[in-house]
Amino acid sequence: MRLAPLATLCTLALLTAACGSSHPPAALAPEIGTGYRSGLQPVHAKRHMAAAANPLATAAGLEMLRKGGSAIDAAVAMQAVLTLVEPQSSGIGGGAFILYWDGRQVQAYDGRETAPQGANAMQFLKPDGTPMAFAQAQIGGLSVGVPGALKALELAHRQHGKLPWKTLFGPAIELARNGFAVSPRLHALIAADRFIARSPELARYLLTPEGKPLPVGSQLKNPALADTLQAIASEGADALYQGRLAQAITRQVNRHANPGSLALKDLAGYRAVERQPVCADYKQWRICGMPPPSSGGVAVLQTLGILEALGQRDPRLNIAGMPPVPAATPAGLTPDANAVHLVAEAERLAYADRAQYLADPGFVPVNVKGLTSSVYLAERARLIGERSMGHAEAGVPPGANLALAPDRSPLRISTSQVSVVDGLGGALSMTTSVEAAFGSHLLVEGFLLNNQLTDFSFIPEEHGLPVANRIEPGKRPRSSMAPTLVFERASGQLVATLGSPGGSQIIQYVNKALLGLLDWKLDPQAAVDLPNFGSRNVQTEVEAGLMGPQIIQQLRARGHEVAEMEMTSGTQVIVRDGEGWAAGADPRREGSAAGD
């Protein structure tokens, strides 16, 4: 099939604002908020700490740490529980990026989903050549990629696990068999999802016989997931990728009214990949993040590098001199308007490069060194002035591949975060996802399948040039997940592990937390509590109800098109605190931290 002309592609309402070389990608609505928990305090521990998006997952991680387990032991147990209690965000039917510190080196484990061998670049185009609406692509088998989270966890566990693999699934199996209380957030997301009622297996699981969302506090059991986890505990990750479970997955994907091409050979052939983390200096720290196919590590390092270059050029632009100010909001603080301006402008530049260059390095040469070069970032910083640039164009770093078109796909949402420090000198940051809320809505043997193929560009080429993030068989879709580790440059000592869910806004959330911790010297809870803000190279986004109105007025006076919106981060931060650790959990979700 030949692609329709660009003018035809732009007729779809979802992408209208994204077409034309001077326009940014469209942004879908963020994940719904379920309240802001004011008054949270940092959690302190001496030996070890676990933090996750649900207290039951946190408890499972702490149980493994108390048994002498490593950070990866805790993470496996936490992911298994999250599969049960937070199915809207992550699970063994999805993917994960893991950043691991064993006390000597940082390792990056890529458990991102892959496109089946039957996938093709045109699969999210309608017969007339225009892109499908997002929901049309999301629901059903067409969007399902080969899951990777379990394989990445197993790979890291083989290298760093201290407890037997089968031990790690005990808490999740017990909860699945005996039941857990439906949380307010899970209830709210079930109630907000109009597609659950159209997905028979999922409806039977998450709705009452009358078709209503399960009430808060009702006991939800999942014996099918308990059996699945028992098989994985006994047989290893291959239990999911071969045999009975693999057959159930492919059958569900291919029999749907919106079928995909996932085959048994795709599951059997999946491999997690160990990659070189992306690291760069920022002031007196060394920041390490996830490399492509995630854009998160590069974009965070670009933002910080641009901000550092601004401060070096003019001390008045040093972001450290722009701390948050008191505000009569639930957060208690609001960012300084100058800081919001500089961060939003730096992020516009980073997101522009993200759309142009970042994709699976197995298919597209990604010039990470050029994109994170201090010389290049200093050049980019010179584009920032007193007024907002509105929309940034991609730069041309040394060695850039100019034979690509920018990705103008909508920017999407939904994920989870796990952070751990163990008592053995190790630490982990893992961001894990099924993509949109409840993924593809296909429930198989107790767990949900992802819809990660919609993280590829729906439009494979523009003006005769290929989009780096187009769909190709075996390829991993670009992500914004940004698990991050921070070190002191002088001593090499670990300072912090952090990350956040939030789709394409993850980069903003991690940037905000890093600035709060490092430049503004906030404790981890205060850094997470700060109102979210930034730009995905569209409007300047600020968190509704938390950003002071005077700050918004000042931004508009400097030419910013300000969008007040829910910005539902779920950041988990653990920071060195003297001889021990302090942690902060995001007040926008129901996560927690615990340690000894």
C-alpha cells in the first residue's frame, strides 16, 4: 500500500495539530488523577528500602529484603504483586526497563516489548491511508507486542539474585488466591474505562454482575493468575513464552475482532537485552539513565545539560538560584516562574530531538554521544531567550542522521515505578508498563496483555523519508521511561534511585524530581510533592490546582501557551540520608515506601 499524501493524513482529527513541519506532535489526555495526598512525610531507613505504586507491592519487596534478598529479588516480587493489584499500569504481560547498581557498575536491562514478525508499518493505517483513532488501534490483538518484563527480570536475577526465583512469587500467589481489597485508584480507573464492558473476560473480572465497577474495598481474587505465577515460579520465565501459556496468549490475540499477528515463534524467540546505560555529568553529580529504545535517559540528560549550560553562560540563569516558593496549594510550594520558563524551554529542545532521532538502535543508528555532547547542548541552550520559543525544531548534533522524518504521533500515557536499595550495596530503578490503561484489554490466564505497538509511529514516513520509530518486525517501540540513578562524581557513591510513570510526561516528572533533590536541596517527599510542569514541545503544561496562579500569569506574559491539566505522576524516590536512606512516594497515586 502506498502512503496517502501528507495533506490526506492530516485530515484525522487526532493528528490535525501534529501535521506540517512547523507543528508539534499531538498530546492525548493524561491518565486520570484520583486525588492528592497532602502531608506525606519522608520515610527513613538504615539498611534497605523498597518503594512501589501500591503498598502491597512495597510490602512484598520489603519481605524479600528482610530475607537477605538483593534489589532485583525485591523487584521481581514487587512486579508480581503489581500484576495483580495494579493491572491498569503494569504486569508480566507488558515490558520493563531496569537500571541496576551492584556497588561497582551500572547495568541497563531492556525488557521492552517487540513487534511480532507479522507486524508491518501500515497496520495502524485505515484503508484510505489515514491513521486509526488511538482506541481503534489499542483495543484487541493488533496492538499486542511480545511481553518482555519477565525476561528482563529473570536476566537481572541470574546475575544479581540472592534468593531462589521461586521464593519471589510467594506474596503475589498468596494475594491472588486469597484476594486483595480493590483500592480507590483501581476502582476509579475501572469506572473511567468505557472499553472494559466490551471485553468479556475483563468485564467478568473487574465488573459486578450488574456491570458496575467493583466497589472500593471489595475482595478481588484471581486464581488464574495464581496458577500462572506458580508455573513461572517453578519453571522460570519460559513458562510464559512456551507451552500452555504461550498458546493461550496467541489464541487470545488472534481470535479477537481486531486481531494481531503474534505467533508462538515470536514468544519463543524473545530475548531481553543488556545495554550500555547513558550517563553524563551534571554539576557535581553523575546521572545515569536508560538508553534507546527508551528516549527517557537521553532526554533527561539533554534537559539537565542545557540547564547547566545556561547557568555557565550567565550565573543569573543558574537553576539552583530559583528555588520553589511557598504557595497556598495542597503542595505547599510552587516552582519559581523563571525556573518553569527555563525548564519548559529546555524540554522543548529535548522533545524535538526525541521525535527526530530516538528509536530502537537495532534498527536505526542513534547518535547518543552526539545528542548528549556538552558542546551540542551548549549550542541548543543559546536558543533559549526571555520569551518562549513556542515550538522547537530538532537540532543537528555531530554525526546526526538527517535521512529521517520527525515522529508526529500522539503522545501517550500509563506505567508504574519501582525503586529499591538493598542492604548489600545494590540499588535498582525499574519502570514497567502495559502502555495505556488496561493495555489491550485482553485478559489471559489472569493477566493483561500490553498494547505497546501503539507506541510506534502510526505514520511510517513523511515526504519520502522514514520515521525512525515506524513499525518493523522484531523492533522495540520507542519509550519515555526514565529509570534513573544518581552518583556523587567525586566519590562515586550512590546518591539516589528514582523514576516515574506517566507516559511521555515521564521525562518532565523525573526532571522535576532531580532538580528538587539536587539543585533545590529538597527532601525526597518535598521534591516529589512539587507541582508538575514542563513541555512536550506543545504547550507549557502545569499541574491544575497546584501551580500558583501568579506563576501562570508570569508565564503567559513571557509568551507561553499554558495548559493547566492533571499530571498524574507516580514518582518513587530513595535518597541517601547520612548513613541511611530517605524515601518519598508520589501523593498523586497510592504508592508507598518502607524499610528497616
